[in-house]
Amino acid sequence: TVSLNMAAKAAGKLYFGSATDNPELTNEAYVAILNDTAMFGQLTPANSMKWDAIEPEQNVFNFTGGDQIVALAEQTGKIMRGHNLVWYSQLPDWVAYGNWTPETLTSVIQTHVTTEVSHYKGKIYAWDVINEPFNDNGTFRTDVFYNTLNSSYISIALNAAHAADPDAMLYINEYNLEYSGPKIDAMVQLVKDLKAEGAPIDGIGIESHFILGEVSATELQANMEALTALGVDVAITELDDRIELPATDADLEQQKTDYQTIVGVCMAVSGCVGVTVWDYTDEYSWIPSSFPGYGEACPWDENLVRKPAYDGIAMAF
Ligand code: XIL
């Protein structure tokens, strides 16, 4: 049968990839599949490039975990998505609860972004510079960054990243952009505003944490096209499709349809550069712990056996 990255590239996409996390890399059977570059042409670190991992204390940087995943990508000829630079979550307390002025927080953001992006200069295809800036109602999330700097923190971070690695593609990554509504509208407006002010914005990541049977190809495609019409790329950055447990055979068939539909939409939009699953196996999915009662969201099961969803993806390319 067809390997997914090979199929994606043959169909004109840049990659089919997976998230992975450092503790998983001791599982040899898992790594054997991950390292197959015909299957996965791109990696995203699920945790080890986040602020709490990289700069746990002010001006104390630890690149160990991120370096391990970059090294694996280099050894196996894969491209990297860097994830992420500025996010309200997995943010160390020293940032989240600091007593900042606009000037001091600007400097903190610039130091963090410049140091991390410089460390990985030339090794990262695309950075999620900003992660999840919006509430579902389309207002900006009132985290420490917005509360101190208003939305200016976004261009501050983008400009710092661009100066540190001018060749990296700079993304804003967000969930619930898969449907029509105020959140996609807000993202479209933000891209327009950033473009108007000359900020370096190259792409929007559409996370794509779906619930079984709740895929709208029409809305997903319209949203991707609304973004690419503004001159940015889009990517499916964190794909999974969670099932309310226990999963039936019918559920797994619906999941196959869902995966085929979602990847098919990326195929239909020329500005959609690639698809990343938020880990490839149910063994390491974030879903059961974050959404109790749900699971089996990935295209491989917990024994590393391909599910019908795998064939759904293969059929879409
Ligand atoms: C998740 C990781 O997969 C988990 O291991 C961690 O405990 C929490 O974060 N949106 C994102 C990702 O942008 O960074 C999140 O990753 C999943 C939701």
C-alpha cells in the first residue's frame, strides 16, 4: 500500500507529517515507523519547543528536547515545524504572573523568540510563532500578552522571528478554524491587519482536532480559501478525529471518511502545503487525557496497527 508522505509529495504537497514527543522516542517499534520518510516527511515536537521547556526561568534556556527531535529529522531527511513561540498555555509562571510593563514584556518576548529561533536557524521550515490567540467568539484571548500589549504582541513576535531566521515561514496556529463563525472571521481580519502593517506573516495553521462525524468539507475549504486569498499559506497542523468510547466498527468507518474528507480539502486548496497528524498512534494521543471519554483519534491504533483512517488518508492523495 501507499506511504503517506510519498503520496502527499506525488500529489504536489510539501509533506505529510506527525507530531512526536521525546519520551516516545525510547519505543523502538514506534520510532521505526516514525523514521520511515516515505511515511512521514515532517515532524512537530508536541511539547519540547514550548516556552516552559525552552526558557523555564528568565534567560535560562534548555534546548535539549528540541534538539533531539531536530536531530531525528535531520537523520531521516524530514522537515520541521517549530511549535511554538508565544502561547498562553505551557507558559512558565515567571512570564504568566510577571509584573510587566509594555516595555519589559516586549523585551521578554523578543529575547525568547530571538534566542529560540536563532538557535534553530536554518533547521525549521515553519514556526508557529503565535499559538491560539483567539477565543471562540472571535475576541482576543486575554492572556498576559494581550492584557499588557494589546494585539501588538503578535507583530512584535513575528518581527523578532523574521529577524532571527528570515527564511523560516512564520505562522499563527489556531483551533476551531475548521468551521464558519466568528473565530475564522477574526483570523481573516488579523491577517489583513498584519499584511497592512507589513508584518511578516506567511501562514495560518488550522489545528483540526475534529470530533467524529463533525467535519464540514464546505466550511473547511471556504475557510482555507478565505485565508489563502490574502496571500498566506495554510496547513493542517494537528489533525486527529476523536471518537466517543467505546468505538464501534461503524465509528472506525466514519473516521476513515472523516480523514479522507479533511485531507481531500487540503488537496483541493493549492495554498494548503501539508498535513500533520497530532501523533500517528492512539498509544501517544493527547485525546484520552484531555477529553475524558474520547479516544482512538489517530490513524494507527495503540498497537501501531493501521486503522481504516489510514486508508482514508491514502485515498485522498
Ligand atoms: C498538547 C500536547 O500534545 C500534550 O502532550 C500536552 O500535555 C498539552 O498540549 N493545541 C496545541 C498543542 O497547539 O500544543 C497541544 O499539544 C494540543 C492542542
